[in-house]
Amino acid sequence: MKIYVDIDGTICNTLKVDGKWDYKSANPIQAHIDKINKLYYKGNEIVMGVLCDSFITVHHRSQN
């Protein structure tokens, strides 16, 4: 199964500073990361994405 995951607010808490995302100060949400890893290790494809300024960046992670 292919599972889509947003990065901001899902696997990390990211703050906006002066209207821009401050990724250097992002903190992981370990409980969410653990759940996503369990899905991955069960054979699912994880597709992670970020929505920035109306542009979507997608990163694929699969075991295949």
C-alpha cells in the first residue's frame, strides 16, 4: 500500500519565523515517526511531502 505523509506537523513540529518556516528549529514527533516506521517495515511504501508556497515536494521511501 502507498501511504502519503505530510512532514510539517506530522513527523515534526516546525515554527514560522517572519512568515517563513524555520526548519533548523524543527523538533521530531517521535511517536508519529515510530508509527510510520512500523507501516514501512510491514512493507508499505511511504511517500513524504512538503507543501511550500504552493509547490509540492515529494520524497519516496520504499523497500522495493
